Amino acid sequence: MKGSERLAAVVVALFVIAVVWAGFVNMGLAYAVIVGGSATIAYFSWLLTTHKKPVDPQKILPLYLLLVATEMIHMTEEVVTGFADDFSLLFHTAVPSRFSQPAS
């Protein structure tokens, strides 16, 4: 692995750790397990696949944009259905108010 590849891998690993830790501190263990587990799997998948041999951006862009649009739809559905509040009740965690639906 080249120096820049190692640096990229370390920076991404530190970012994942920081985000998962911040989520754990602010939202609890359930968040850390769900998001941290997913992020860890994604990180090692990236290291084993496209980290060393990146995909041509022209070929992957349409799929990436579809993925981002699908994620936005999914997050909207979570807000509309009050998922954050239900998740909070289910796992006895405090979800920050910016993720909760306003009281009606």
C-alpha cells in the first residue's frame, strides 16, 4: 500500500470512530451497535474492494445518485412516521430533539 493509500485508510477509520463515538455519547448503545457495526462492515468492504483499485467515476455516478436519493426518501419516511421517538422508547435512549417529530 502506498503512503497516500495508508493515509486515506487511517483518516477514514478515524472519521468512522469519531462519528460512532459521538453517536454513542449522544444517542446511546443501540446507535453505536447499529451504525457502528454497519460502518465497520462498510469500511472493511471498502478496504478489500475499491480502496486499492477505484472504480471509474463515470460508471458509478448514476448508481451513487440513486443510492443518495433512496437514502433521502428513507430518512423522510423515518421523520414522517416518528421513527426516532419510537426507537427512543424501544431502546430507552434519549434521541436529540432535532430528530424527533414536533408535538402536535
